[in-house]
Amino acid sequence: MKSNNNKISEKELQKAVQFYLSDPSKIIELDDGIKIQVLSPGRINPNEGPDFLEMALLVNSKIIIGDAEFHFASSNWIEHSHNDDERYNSVILHIVFKNDAKLDRKFLTLVLKEEKIIDIYKEKFANPKKNVDIFSLEELQNYSLVRLLRHTTEAQKVINEKGLEQAIIHLTKDFLDRYYSKKRRPFYKEEQSEAIMRNISGSLMSQYLKLLSLNEIESIADNLVQLLKTKIAQEGLALRREIILNVFLPLALTQSNEETRVQLFIWYWSTPSLNKYGVLSREFPNLPQNFLWQQQGMLEYIKELQTNTSVISDALNQYGVTDVLEFLHRGNID
């Protein structure tokens, strides 16, 4: 089927749609009032079946992983006989320019502006020489999400074994050991690490985590700002941010209610990075390091040594995420 604008086909516009959905910090409000974040825009499917595979959505504080279909109009779903095709049972999001039919399906409908998508197509994809690196659209977000959920799963396992208070100590020590095992760290690392470990139990970070577990924190955004300003010992801002990212955030996600969990995800996907990592600049010279999630995605990609599958569900199954985290599932929207 062709667009009314210059006869551009649905297939040609797929990459433009994927590009539009590739900002995980963007909060999208659907026509029915539901707000979503697209944590990963999924892989474009070159074969028969849904247009986008393994898309990850944050919906009402839950991560839903499934497929998405793109049409010019919602009535195309019926015209293309998708109701009778089992391959489309995994669709969680229907992306359209015109919502002209009510479909009896358990998926969300996202209505995009046709002119906006066509403009993206003309700017980014119409000229093959200017095509956007597809890694920046899907792989980077996949690995960023996998890294965050892997850390959260590890945190939940430690909590299950040791309790929250001991988990804070355990994960902080584990992180500091890894942090200071890297090359070119300051010579006073042992003294600084010991100071942080002495103070961690009574730190503001620990207080916030305990309040989260009791459902007694309202504005997680304000508290994160305060955490960034408040020293645990005498560490610098860069190290403190690393501790918040690698220790506080995973632990906080395990203790959060629906409202605070959404705020935590927003923080992860929208917080600017302080500086560029030299190793990432060398490994990925053409990829931006403007946000924490971008750096986290590159680090996870390096961790997997470029050999592991990038399919979200396979990676999460490998780490046992779906068996541990109650706020993630695969399948249709409830």
C-alpha cells in the first residue's frame, strides 16, 4: 500500500517509524489516554509477519515485550487478514496514521502524524548515503535495557537471599571492587572504598531505599537530584553517579510501586552523561554518548563480546530476568 504523499510504501516508511520510536525518554500519550515509553523499537522484520519484532514498551510501570505492526490505517489490519494469521497474535502495538476501525484485539494503537514520518523518511532514509546506522536505533537500546534489567535481577536475587539492608552493602562492595579493578584509578582507592563502605548503611541512599520499600517516597525525581548532591564519604560526583546508577537504581526498581518505577525508568532514559568514556569513543566512534543509557548499552555490548544474540527475550531468558522480575512479561497487553 502506498502513502498519499509521493506514493511512498509502508515498507519504505518502516525505518522512519522505527527512528521516530527510538527515543526511549519520550513519553507518548495514546488517544485513549494511556502513556507509554518505547524502551526498544524492535527489529524490522524482513520476512512475513509483524513489521517490528521484539519491541519493548513500558506501559503502566510494566515492561511488555512483543511485536508491532505498522499500517496507514487501522482498517488495513482486517483488509490484510491479520485476524486469521497466528503470526500476529504476538502484536502488542498497532502503529497507524489513521484510526478508522475498532479492532477486537488486545493491543494498543498508536496514531502517528503521516507528514512527520514522511519528513523523517526523506531526511534520513530516502538517500542511501545518509542512512542512519541501524545499530543506534535498535541494538543500543536493546543492550541498554538488558543491562538495566540484568542488574535489577541480580539485585533482587541478593535481596531474596540477604534482605535489603545487607543487599545494599553487598552490591556496593561488589561495584566498588569492579570499579577499582579497572586501570588508571587513583592510588588512594583502598582508603576511599573503605570510607564509602563505612558510611553506606547510614547514607541518604540507604535511607531512600528503605523508604521506597515502605512506599513512603513520592517524588523520586527530586530525591535522585538530592542523592547526586549528597556525598556518601568524600567521593567525587562521577563515582557517586556510578554508584547511584549501578547500585541504587537496580535496588530501587525492586522496591518501587508503579508510580515510582515509572519515574525511575524516566530518569534512566533521560539523564545526560557527565563525560565521554574513552574506551567507548574508540570502540564506537560514530555513536553518541549524550545520555547514560547510551553508554550503558555500549558497555553491555562490549560485555557480551559481540557474540551474544541481540534479541531481547533471549537475552533476558539467559539471565533469568523473566523468572525474577514481576514487572516484566512477554505477550499481549492485558
